[in-house]
Amino acid sequence: MFQDLYDYLYHQADQGGIPLKGTGIVLGLLLVASHLAAFLHTDATQGFLKKFPRNYAWGVALLSIDFLWAMLIMSYMDMGEFFNLRSKFMFLMPVAFVLVLIFVKEFLAVRAFGALLLLVSGPVLTAAFLQPPASRLLVPVLAYVWIIAGMFFVGMPFVMRDWVNWVTATPARWKAATLGGVIYGALMLAAAVTAW
């Protein structure tokens, strides 16, 4: 079952994996819904974003998802000449998970969110890999934004706090950010439905 899930996410199965069309529809809907909600519920969303970086409960929840996803990858990925180290990594990952929960409480939510962005980017990029329509580039562009943001969030988590403070400083910035996300999501959704 988990092998099938891994093969589907990372296109390792003979019949392929997650389709570009489905990926585009899901991402487009998520972008439109989340950014539209942020635009319509400005105060609640900004309040959540400002509290999120130091919210330990969110950090635990997101890190748990990261841990399970990483265990799935480590269990089935091709490790090449390092295949004999798989069992050692499988032992170290739960230990590292517990140690991080205990000793890395500062900005844990941001770090865990950054790791999740990095993990999600893999299947998203795989879905668009070598697909013919040029409009597919809407998907990798979004994935690479996630990758860059994810690396910053993991290594320099205070950056998220600074970005949130910057984008919420004026109504114009907030409006541009939220409506920009809605427009990008709508473009992706239209391309997925009509061209992919």
C-alpha cells in the first residue's frame, strides 16, 4: 500500500503517477480559495499569520506530517550505493523527530512548514516533468517558489515573521499579495481545465 503511494507520488510505477491536470486543478483551487479567504477575512488571517511562527502546537502537527512523509520517502526511495545505510537512517529519523520536538521549540512551526513546502514540491515537480504544454511552467514556478521559501524557513525561520510584517504593513501590500494569489490560481486552474 505505501509502496503504491510512493510510486504514485513520484511516478515510479509503470502506469505513471499523479497527472498534471489533476495537480493543476487541485493547486489552482487551493490558491484561489486560500487567497480569496485571506482577502475577505483580512483581520483573522493577519492575526493567524502573526501568531503562527511561535505556535508550538502547529509546529508539532506540521513536523509530524513531515516525519511521516520523510519516513515514506526513506522507506522506498532508490538510495543507490548507500542502500545499506537505509536501516540506520530509518532508526535515526524517529530519534531526530523527538529531539527536535524537545529542543527546537523556537519557531518550530515555521521550520516544520518550510520542510513541508520542500516535501510537497517533489511530487508537484514530478507531475509537470517533461509534459508538453508550455503552460505547465505555472506548476514548476510555484514549486520553486516553495523550495526557495522552504529553505529560508528551515534555516532562517525569522524571515517568515519579517515577511508577514512587511506584507501586512499596508492594505495595498496585503491586497496585492492576496489578489495576486487568486489570479495565479485562476490561471493555473484555467490552464489545467483547458490545456492539460
